[in-house]
Amino acid sequence: MVGSYTGKVIHVPALLESWPWPAAINPLYEQVQEESTSWFRKFDLYRDRKKQAIHDHLDTAKFGASVCPKADYALLRLATDYLHLGFWIDYFFDTSPSDVIRQLTESIAHLLESGDPRLDSSSPQSHIACMEILRDFRKRIETFNPSQEDLRRFVKEYRGFLEAELTQAIDHENKVIRDIESYLSIRRSTIAIRPGIALLGLALGIPQEILDDPYTDTLTNACLDMVIIQNDAYSWNVEQVRKADGHNIITVLMKQRDIDVQEAYEHAAQLHRETQEHFLELHAKRPDWGNEGSIQAFFDGLGEFVRGVDEWSSMCLGEHALSVGAGFLK
């Protein structure tokens, strides 16, 4: 893919030419799109038609159908609702000061843990609407009859996402650009996949000992790093136009290695290739946890997620993120 950067052509390398999981759209996409979109809109979180229209253009249901191509209705609906929430929270955090983010983070975590929104009449309307939709989302999680361990895992990972978003906001306020290792440690949480993987494990009934195993954590990190590189490669151009590219691997590489943007893209592509090889080697050596279909579906789901993110990003981000001056929610 080719984009522009202040008049200079940027070549974005193809990243998944030999990836063994093919692109696919879940056949339940249209049904879930209608139902999940209606569910999200009724809470009127944006309170702004233009922002809502941008959100709609992202086609969140197609994102869900791309990353969960084989999911049944219940799982696809859960994933799509989760993505709707994630896009709004990402927007809200990117447009709010750190003290507001800190307050909402605590409210969200408390609600997910206890079901109690912990709000009063003085709470901002945006916080009230957020608590309402999260309380409804929590009810959807409960339809899977999760164990307490499942719920704790999801809440822990979601809190990690929120706290990382707060760290990113503080970095942005202070104009901090991290080194690659520090950046990835934060980005693995801000990309909001870990809570999604916790939901996948919950929905498929994956035993806690498998989710806790170092093998699963290592494979998950490889999945995360590939998705980070893909997402950052597609979104960097529009982020640098908005002066919001401090948390992007392209900017991090340019600063740390003192290289230009095209060299940074090439270096990111090399990191992606190395991570692909690592992921595929690990995936082929999965411990003997039995041949139960849900276990296979969980680990294949990580590979499907990598492919789905790339497909959706090229469809819904690429046409905008590689055009100087385009807007993407923020």
C-alpha cells in the first residue's frame, strides 16, 4: 500500500503474504451488525452526529466478523459489542485530560467488578451513559455463565487496558516518546486485545491452567506485537498530522534509531516477519492439552485475529489513515 507524508510517498510493506489463516467474514455478520449497532446507538455515547457517523463508518461489526470468522452468534455478538465499547473509550480517552480519564477508569473497573456504577447526580452525562452501556455489556458476559476466575481475569485485563490508556494520555500531555521496549509494554495493553482474549477464553470455557500457562502468554504477546505493528503502520500518517503519533511504533523507531519514515516502516516490517516466525513455531508446538475443539479454536483464534485485524485495517483505516488530513474518531 502507498500513502503520502507531506508530499513524500510512503510504501507500507505487505505484512501477511504467507500467513496460514486466510481472510474470511463470519456469515452472521449482517445480523450481528444490525443488532449490535442498534444496541450501541441507543446509549448515545457520542452525543454528536458527526462523531457517531465516523464511528459507524468504521463498521465495527465487520471488524468483529473478520477477527471471529468462525464464531457462533453469541460469541460474535459479544465480540462486536466489546469492539463498539473499545472504540468509544479510545475516543473518549484521547479527547479527555488525564484527571477525567483517571476518574472514569475507577468507575468502570468498579462497575465491572461489582455491578455497581458508583455514580451520583453530579457525575458527567458521558460517565452516566458509559456506566449504563457497561452494565448492559456485563449482563451479556453473564449469559455465558462465567466462573469467578473468568470474571476476575477479564476485569484484571480490562483494568490493565484502562490504566495503560491513562499512561498514554499522560505521555501525550508531557510529549513523551518511549523506547521500543517500554512502548510495546504499554501498547500491548492500550490495543485492548488482552481483555478480548480473556472474553474468548471465557466464552469457549478454556481452563484457567491453560490461560495461565507461560506458553499461552508468550503466544499471546506474539499475536499482540503483530497486531500493534499492523495497526500502527496503517494509522501513523493520520496520527502524525494530528500531532498524536507519540504512541506509534513508526515514531518510536524514527526517534530511537534516528531514521526516516520509510526506514522505520521497513524496520517495523522486519520486526513483524520475525514475530510471525516466532508465533508459527510456537503454535506448532502447543502442549498436549487434548484435542478438544474449544482449545483448538482458542489458539487458532489468535491467528485469525492477526489476519482479521489486517483485513479490517486495510479496508476501514487504510483509505483514511494513509491520506493526510483525514480524521479517525479523534
